[in-house]
Amino acid sequence: MSLNSLYIALHVLSVVVWVGGMFFAHQCLRPVAAGQLEPPARLRLWVGVFGRFFPFVWLAVILLPATGWLMIFGLFGGQPPLYVHLMNGIGTVMILIFLHVFFAPYRRLKRHVAAEDWKAGGAALASIRKLVGFNTILGVIVIVIASGGRFFG
């Protein structure tokens, strides 16, 4: 296996874990949890889910730019096509959104749940929901660009 093959594999696996995890959480888990659990149980569930999911996201936000830049130089000789620049730019925005989620509303969510302040915890979770929804859309756009970008213009 060449190093470029390894970079591609790690890159794709990171995308699958991060974007797939966001899609599952936002589109599948969230509606069921909201419909079946009272706020204390729902908020505790989300603190636990994020506590297990976010270490994988941290790994992804390290591996994605690292493997992306290694591929830019290994596959494209430092001169990538436009679709690679688009993926890099959107991916950077996604990472910045994740960092905001992790260091602001997620910290507030944990603090409010520990204090059993369900109203404030709900507000923090609502903020996370909106940001994760937006990041999921961006992630799907990046996947479309990655899978078809070289065939556009």
C-alpha cells in the first residue's frame, strides 16, 4: 500500500465517522429522543452521546487536514484542482464550527445538566442542534464535491 493510499483511506474513514455520525445524531437519534424522553433524560442522553462521539470527531479534525495536505502534495504536487480547494475551504469552516460547538454550547450543556438547569441545558442543546445541522449539510456538500468534483468543468 502506498502512502497516498493510506492517506486516502484515513481521510475517507474520518469523513464517514464525522459526517455519518452527525447525520445519524441529527436525523435519527434527535427526533426519537425529543419525542420519547423528558428533558432531564434527553439532556443527560445527549451529554453521554457527545461524550462518546466527540473524541472521534477530534481524531477526524486532526486527520482530515493532515491527510488532505499530505495528498495535496503527494497526489497533486502542491497544485490541487479547484474542487480540492473547495473541500479544503468548506472543511476548514466545518472544523471551526465543531470547535465552537465543543468549547461553547457543549460546555454549557454539560454545566447546566450537572446543575439540573433543564431550561438552560435545553437552550444549549438547541444551539448544538442548529450548528450540527448546518455542519451536516456542509459535510454532504463536501462529499458531493469529493465524489464528483473532478468531473465538473
